[in-house]
Amino acid sequence: MLKRTLPCASLCLLALALAPAVHADPQAVDPRIEQVLTQLGKARSIQAVAISPDGRQLAWVIERDDKPAIEVADADGRHAHAVTAASAPGTCAESGIAWAPDSRHLAFISNCRIDLTSTQVMQNTIYLADTAGRDKPAQLAQLGGYVRGLQWTADGKSLGFLYVAGATRHASAVAAARLPAGEIGVSGIEVQRVADIDLASGKLRELTPADMYAYEFDWSPDGSSIAYTAAKPPGDNNWWIARLYAQAAQPGAAATVLVDPADRGSGSLHGLQIALPRWSPDGQRIAFIGGLMSDQGATGGDIYAVSAQGGTPVNLTPDIHVTPSWLDWTGPQSMLVSQISNGRSQLADYAVSATRAQQQRVHFTVAASIGDGSAAMAMATSRDHRRIAYVQSSYAAAAEVHAGTLGDAAPAAVTSINAGLKPAWGKAESVEWNNEGFHVQGWLLYPAHYDPKKTYPMVVVIHGGPSSAVIPRWPGVGYGAVPFSALGYFVFMPNPRGSFGQGEKYVQANRKDFGYGDLRDTLAGIDAVEKKVPVDDKRLGLTGWSYGGFMSMFAPTQTQRFRAVVAGAGISNWQSYYGENLIDQWMPPFFGASVYDDPAVYAKSSAINFIKQVKTPMLIVVGDRDAECPAPQSFEMWHALRAQGVPTSLVVYPNEGHHFVDPAHQRDVLQRALGWFEKYLPASN
């Protein structure tokens, strides 16, 4: 099986290298689709927010002229004004905001080379703005490479960050992969390290070892040490086997391994992933999130802690029925925690002992996505933790900055950047059901202009991951579920087993069982929806991206219930995929072994092995430089469907990774998907 895929992969790479730009024929685009896309394009993206340590000022990153720009305002959102190092606003991409401990100075990253190509070295400059003065921001460092994650020491003497010297691409597995050339796995390796700038001398120091790829870091309370997660390069692949380290904040300092999930002595953490290390205020412990995570950045699991000197990590939240995603120590024995609860965002206080973290108080629960842009569901907090700020969006309201006193209700919006936008889609409703001993939740969008006397088709959208969750958010122009609702479809977005929001046991419930238990949960959810609303069971569609793309390929091999499918960046053959993708380390935690040690567990979830059972028309879309779900997987499915005489179409988008970045491609893929469903399950009766 693996050998037979090699010639196909070589031919696919040749075809991809010659691929032209992709654009839908304007004559074929439904004018209603263009209206929806125009409406989606009106929302201005708010990418990040930070609150000054004294709680009196806000800074946020907002899209301006198709580039990120920085604004500073009072804590209530008033007197907002631009902060830029550029000669004119909007000429450079500026982001990465971090308030200095004095609450007056704001560090940020500026990139004026907007037309960057994959072969050029990135150029980023770190600036420091005096928000109380009128002078232009001062340049701290001009760096050739990728810079992110600015973080000050508590005394304000040092500014740390993650740095890839000589980087030619964003340090992310979802970014477009480098074109293969040279000795694979050796040539062109880019390593992300923790670095800092000493404010007194202006000297740049790279702190972590040159042969270790660092993913996240945190300063100790006194600034003398750092804790960080890291693994041997390549970084895109090895995040899933990262360890937790601590070392003195000096170049060449010895690094101590505090936690190694590969070690069987790590207890319930064994074989799982770690993220978000955070020092306790007394410097005695480091807390982090540990769990089964399928993507770096999509953080979720239990809260763990380990001594700053090392030892066995302690699971502080065993058997909880929510999924913590972010934490911040508010005292030596207390934490503020953002968590996913039944498809909603929740912020809570936890009391922390040596062995337990117990939820004490829920500040608020919202049917919306929240976060400050620094990490999944992160909150920007003042030094005393009495004031918070974050960006919030939902199906009903586009993104705004929310800020205020931490209390028993979610703070109100302090901006009105997108206040004039109204949904062009129907209302959202949570749906809950039970299946095979699991409590399952999902989101249902009604069709725009819903008439209960009519019957409607429904598109089922499976989220990526699988360790993730559907939480309401205002959609962008890229591929997503909401536009189907605007065109007259019910849209059902389940959070089946394997998802965040019901506790770690629920997340791990589809280990070694991809496409089976989670599909049964989804089908049971469809039954629950059809008991509530007038859905035509003969007009069901299925779509998804990444893991959702896999499910879109696999489900038609197990059921004939779906009448049309759009598979985005999918996986058709787990066995060949293991040797084609650039992130194979994520697979053993989910499948229990490598494909070479247990090929059967991979074969049982491979759509290609059940291809004779597929009758459903399938549109397949993928980026030609996707490192996570390589294009040959889509070629393999498309080829098999054509051989079976199943209606199919494959569209490959040039220079795109797992997440599309070209606005023309973002629009095109959505246009094609909407057209595909309109053809095979029209919204009109």
C-alpha cells in the first residue's frame, strides 16, 4: 500500500508545481453567494488586545488597509488613536503588543516588507512606544527572521520573545510548507528559540539551545529563569513530543527537563501533549495544560503542576467535565482559568492546593469565542487581576473589544468597530442529546428567513482537530459553516466525542476509533435535530476541513445518508498519509502506535479501503503546500472516486498551506462549495 502511493505522490508534486492560479468563473457564481461574501468582508478583524498593568489603558491590533495596525485607548475604549513606527499609517504590518510594567510604554513588532515571498528572509523590527508622549516609537532591535510572543520581565529590564533567525515562513505547521529541496529533514531547518533584549544595553541574546525548538515560554517571577516547552527540530513536527524545560535566563545555561510526557513516570500525562507553562507567583511551581491535543495552539486538557526543581507532574483537575484552555496564577494558591463548557466559553476562579485545583466561582459563561490573541482563550489582565480585556465574537455579533472589572458578568464591549453589522444568516441554537453513554452538544444555525411551514436541506459541518470544539464566532471570508445558513440551509455543527468541552475522557474517547464513534454521535445528533425542526432528510450535505475533511471523505463509506459532500484538506488513506505529511508525530497518541507497528488501526479508518461503498458526489479542495494534510491525499480520493464513476471535482490552490491566506482563494473555495451544495441539494423545494 505504501509503495504504491509513491509514484502518485511524485506525479502530484509535479502537477502542483505547474498549477495555475485558481479562480471560479464569475459567470457561474450565484449572485446571492457574492452578496454573502461581500457581507462577510465588511467585518474588521481585531486580532489582539492588551491591558496595561495598572488597568488604565488598552491597546489592540485591528485590520486596517488589509494589514494589522495598533490603536491605544483609555480602559473604557475612549480616545482611541493609532500608534505606529511607519512613516504613514497603514504602510507596515504592526502587531505583537506587550505593555511594559510601567504601564506607559508599549512594545510591538513592525514588518514593512509586506510582499514577502517564500524565499526571502523575514524582516521584523521591535519598537517601544511612549503612550504618554508624542515622540515616534524608539527602535529596540531590527531582526532578520520571525518574531512573536513579546513578554516583559516583571522589573521591565528585559523583553523576551520567540525568534527564528533567518526565517522564510511563519513558524507554524498550518503555514505553507517550504518547497522540498536539498536533503530532506536536514537542509533549510529553521529553529525557533527564546530570545530577549536587555533594555539597558540593547543587546540581543538567544537564550535557549540552538538545537532545541522552543514553542512557548514564561519568565520566572524574578526574571532570572525561563520555563519553556521544546523539542528537537523540525519544529512543525515535534511539538507533540515536546518536554517542559527550565533554565537560567542566560545564553548557554544548562536546561533542566522538568516534564517528559514520553516518560512512563509522568503518570496520567504519559503520551499526551503539554502547553502554556506558567510560573506560580512564589516561583515554586510551574503549571501547564496537559491533554490529548491534535494541533499546537488548539490548547485543551487538564491542569497540571510540577515543582520548579522537577519531579512527577500532578494532575490537579482529574475527572472534571470541562476543558481548561488557558490559566493565569492570581496568587500562590489561586488561578484564573478560561475553559470550554458544553460548546461555550467560560471564565472561572480555581483554588489550588498541592494536589488539586478546585473550581470556586464562574465569572461568566458566553455562547461566543473569547481571547486576547496571545493564546487560545487567553485573557489580558491588569497586574492586580481586577480588570480584564479580550476580543469577543459570536454568531449574533462581530468582534469587539470587551473590557472591565472582573466580576459576575461578562464585561461589555468598549469598542463599536463592527457594531453596524447584522447577521445575514439565521439564529443559532444549542442542541444536546445522549448517545452510547455520552452527553453530546452541537450548534444549529437556522436558515435565513426561516419559515417553519417549509422543509429545508441541512449541511452538517464537522470541525477540525479532532481535539477542538465548535464555539460560536462571527465568520470571516474563508471557508466555514455560516454562509450556508445565509443561503437557506440549516447548518448543524456537532461536538462529538473527541471534542473539547466535556472533560479529558470525552476528548480521548475516539482514540484508535477515528470515524466510527464520532460519526455515530453525529448521526444521532442529526436525528435529534430532525425531531426539532423541518429538515428534509433526503437533502443532507456534509463538509469539513482537516479532520473534518477526513470525516467528509470517510462518512460516505459508512452511510448513504448524505447526498453531497465537500471535503477540505482531507485525509483519504491514513497509511499513506503517515509517510506523506510533515507532522507524523501527532499520530501515535491517537492511533496507539506508528503505522509500521500497527497498520491495521490505520487501515480501519481509511476511506480508501471502503471506496466501493461511496455513491455521494464529492468536491475536494486543498492547498498545494499543505504540510498537515498533503495534497496527494486529495488526489488519491479524487482518483478513486473517478474510477468508481462517482461525481467528483478536485481543486488545488497554489502556494497555500493548511490555512488559506490569499483572499481570492478564500472566496473561491467558498463559492465552489456553496455552488456544489446548491447543485445537489438545492435550498428551494
